[in-house]
Amino acid sequence: MFKDWDGKAALYTLWAFPFPSDIRDQTPEDVLAEWKTVVKRGVGIKRATKLVDKAKKSVGIEIGLRFAKKELHSLLDQYELYAKQLEELNLDIKALLEEIPGAKEMLAIKGISVTTVATFFAEVGDLSRYNHPQQLVNMAGLSLQEHSSGKFKGETKITKRGRKKLRKAIYLVIRPLVANNPTFQALHKYYTTRPEKPLKKQQSLIALCGKLLRALFVIGQKQCEFDGSKLLKGLPQIEALQAA
């Protein structure tokens, strides 16, 4: 019924009429009127009609719903409390990041969140201690290594030796970057469609993780703004891909 279970209309539905028995005797207009008390856009009569139709066809258990609803309300109260605490924690983290050189410029990159930058600094510490961005790539376990034995030449994979939380944070942010950031979109398209040795999608994402770490290293060292053109410079066909 809803794209996200924690949207305003979805949460209100779970609170006000979570079970089919709460809905099947209502009209779509009744449901829509309830939704409109908490959300003004994103819900309409078609969705309300669909919800009522689904409720009428449900064969769910109807015993013990009174206490089930109490338990659900308790869980929703806990969720609201944790969400508020998380929001406050993120504000505190953002305030701390403003004191770290380069953090402000990192947060300005489209697709990079407070959580990602905070995890990055928590794992790598003071960037002035590093001499080369490859040190960060190695620390994240993203450097390549060939798995071979004797005459057998195995597949080249990342080592996964290093800080798991750093590797996870960088990998998780690469997906939204590829989806929303023009620079990483262009790089991903180039890596996966280039005429010679095109990469598989997963291989491209791993390669982009290294690119991002190198970019964060430079930004942290120089406190400069992210310049996507520098990552794209020198790559054949990249201008054509961007134009397309």
C-alpha cells in the first residue's frame, strides 16, 4: 500500500486502523478523511479504495486484536522516541563535523550524508597523518589482490583486509552517488560500457569506492570543494557519455 512503512500516512494507518477489521466497514472517503488529518499530499481516493478492498479480502486472524493493538501502539511509541533521539544525535554529529577540516566540503557533495562523513572520520582519524590516498584504500580493504596458487591464476578481488565499517560506509554511499551524482553516474557508465575491458556493475561500484576515498582524501587535506571534472579528466569517451 505504501512505498515506505514509516511515512506519515503509513504510520498513521498503523496507529489508527492497523487491522483489516478496523477498515472493512469504512468507506474509502472515511479512510481518506483520516489520512488528510496528518498528511496533505501523496494520498488520494484511489489508494484509500485499494486499502478498503484489500481489507475486505483479508483472511487474517481476528482473535486478541485488542492487546495486539496495544502492543503495536507501544512499538510505535518506541519508534517515535528512537527517531527523535536519532535526529538529535545527527544534529550533534553535524555540529562536531563543522569543527573538522574538510568535513563541510565533503557534506557539500551531492549524495553524501552526515552519517557517511562521520563514519569516515571515525575510522580514518586525522587525515594529516597520511601521505597518499592509497593508504585509505588499503585501510578499507579495497585494494586488489590476485588469488593464485602455483600455476593456477585466480580471479583478482579486493583484499577485504582492513576496517570493515569504513568499507561498508563507502560502499553503501556509492549506490546513491551513482544514482544521483552526475560525476559518479558518468564514471559508472564509462566503466561498464567502455570498449576495452568493460567492468561488471559490481566491479564498477568497487572501483568507484576507491575513487571516492581518493577524493575525500584530497578534500580533507586541502579543504577544497569537490570538483567532478578532475575525476573525469583524461577518460576517453567521457565527454560523449556526459553529452548523451
